[in-house]
Amino acid sequence: MLADKLRKSVLQSAIQGKLTEQLATDDNVEDLLQAIEEEKELLIKEKKIKKQKPLPEITEEEIPFAIPENWRWVRLGEVIELISGRDLVKDKYNNNCEGIPYITGASNFNNNNLIIDRWTNEATSIAIKNDILLTCKGTIGEIAVLKENKVHIARQIMSIRLLQGNIEYIKWYIISQIDKLKSMGKSIIPGISREMILNYLIPLPPLAEQKRIVEKLDNVLANIDELKANEEKLSILQKNFPDKLKKSILQSAIQGKLTEQLATDDNVEDLLQAIKEEKERLIKEKKIKKQKPLPEITEEEIPFEIPKNWKWVRANDILDVRDGTHDTPKYVVKGVPLVTSKNLDNGKLNLSNIKYISKNDSEKINLRSKVNLNDILFAMIGTIGNPVIIKKDIEMSIKNIGLFKSYRENAINMDYIYYLLLYMQDILKQQVSSGVQKFVSLTELRRLMMPLPPLAEQKRIVEKLDKLLADIEELKIE
């Protein structure tokens, strides 16, 4: 995102002295370093801190970039006290808000703020107000300036206490270095040591300029945060827009608003009569079974208006609606693919994780639910919908899947039915029975109401949708 790139760029400019103006009225940074040294000696004398080993001199090879003349490269250990954390055994802390907060790790950090969920009365590794807490083991680089008076820190955390200077400047510098710190801590269990922090280089400006840098960063980064929030909203909109547009176009199509109704189209009643006659012929030839009549469609059931030369029908009036087995056949290493709802993926068959059954079991299932070209599969259990129209002749059997078949070739445009089911799957999902698993019954599929246009208009709708939905797919972003 642009905001993330801007944030890194602004932080980099700030720590190089390019975000603020260097003023002749600023104190000399050497005076600040002398004051820090005197403060450190006083604390050692008062036994508040321990004397540390001298840090190595900074070499020219170590310096990563140029800084203003009145700045100095120093090691972090020269200007801070570093407190390491210590774990507490379980009976030494509680969740009852009693004692002082106990910060255990990355889970307590949220966007540079702390979440406190444990407390203790056995505090030994103490961080105090305005210390910088930094996660240093496991998850490296979570950071927050402490607002509480004091907390106990676990061993996954270090507390950085500035002897003199602007703690917010140090915070922003460390944040600018997080990626580098993480790379330093790569191992089986990621971690950065005390020595790494103490020896880490920091460009130190005069105190007045540290303050100016922080003020500038607070202002600029607030604007960048606002930009990031807007980018995230736009990203969500861009991600969701194609799917919403797709649904809107499908709705327009099945309402007859996407294509023109032509006077030259055949009467839809003639189409229905032809389907009825074909159905009766198949029943007479015992190729399909006669089913109980479906209830008439009432005015109350009709969800929207359709063109005059269209007709509301039930799925089983115009299609042979069946389902696959609901039993679990014995699986074999090699055999016939058994397609279930998990194999229906975005309008296509995904056979990458398919299971196989024997030829004998497949033939038994296919006595009532053989899948042919231009048939439509529709998931009935668990995941509802995800229709797939079969365009390649593949040997298979189906389980827990609805099967929509035309009574004869070209009796109806099955691509139109596919798009219709693609739209109506959301309606079915809202209506389905729910138990251990959501499911839609074969009866519900057969009773499904469908707006039926003349055959010629079905073809025009499919041609229009093929083009529009292909264009919409190109709008999708990863």
C-alpha cells in the first residue's frame, strides 16, 4: 500500500535529518552526550544501575548513512539503560487485576499500545513509565511506550530506559529499524540479545531537534494513518465490488432487464408444452419415473415481476431434477471419481483431492444419477450451491449433490439454468434447513421457482452474461 511505503520513507527521512531544519540555536549534541554520561555515573554511584563494559568504537564501515554535522552516531547502550525481563511461575500472577501489570509477550501489544490481562505481586524485572517495551524473543519487534507507572516484564521483553533525551524520538527510531532487528534475530527460535540492542547504532540529534522531529512525525504519520485507513476501505470496496456487480447483473438478467424482448421470439407456452410432451414420452418409455404433481405457484410466492412472454415455473416442470447417493461407498485407491461438494469450486470441477469408488458401486449410483454433458451439479449439504455445468465428458458418480438435467438436448438452454442457479443459490442458503449441517432437500430443489424466458431469449441472456461476467473477473484483485 502507498501509505506503508510513505510511512517508511518519512521515518527514514526523519532519522537522516531530512524532515526537519537544523537550527544554529540548537545546543551542541556533545553537551547532551556529556549530560548523559554524568547521569550514568551518578546512577552507578548511587547503585541504581550497574557499570557496563565499554562499548566498541564506531567504525566508518558501520555507519549506514550521512547525518547533519550537529548530530552524532552513538551506540544505543551509551544513552539508555536496558532492563531484561524475567518469567514468573504460574502461581505468582493472577487475572484478578490485583498487584502490578505483568507483560508476557507479543500478545500484550496492539498497534504500539499495551493490553494488560495479568497482574502480579512478585515484581522483580520492573519497567517504569516512559520506558520503551520491545519484544525480543519469539515475535520480535512489537513496541510500546509504557503509560503505566510500572509493570513486570517477562523474558520475551526488554525495557529501554532513556537516561536523557526524547523517548518518542528513540521510539520512532527503533520502529524505523524493526525490519533490520527482525533479520538480526532469525533462528529456529527468533531472538535478539542484549548485546545487539546495546551495540545498535543510532543517529543522535540535539535535544531541541529531537523534539521537532517527534512533532513533525506525529503530524505527518497521523495523516498517513488516515490515508492507510482510506486505502484499506478502498481495498475492501475493490475486493467486494466485482462480486456485488456480478450479483446485480445476474439479478437484472433473470428479471429480463439485461436483454431486449423480441416479438419474433416463440411463445414460452409452446416451449413448456414441448417439454411436457417430452417428459410424458420418457415416462411412457420408463426412462424416468412419474412424480407427484408440484403445487401451483401462488401470487404470494412470486418475488419479482418478469416480462409478459416469460413464465414462472418450478424446476421440476422444465428439468429432470435428481440427486446423488447420500451413502458413503467404500473408497478404493484407483477407480471412478466420487464428486462431492468440496469438488465444486467457482463454477468448475476441482478433482485435486478426489476420492475413488469401485466401478460396481459407481454403476449402482449412476442408475439414478448418471452425469452427462450439460448437466448441472449443485451442492446440497454443508456448502449449498456452487453450481457447475459439465462441459467435458468425465466418468464420475456424485454424492450429496443435486443434478439438473434437460429432458432432451436443446429443450432448454442449460447455461441459462446455470446462471439462474448461480443467482438463486444465495436465496436457497437463507432458506435451507439447519441441523448438524445445512442442507437443501431434493424436494426443495424440485420446487425451486424459476423465471423462464423463450428459448431464443435464454440464448441472448447467456451470450450477454458470458461477456459481462468475463469482464468482471478481470476487475478482481488478489
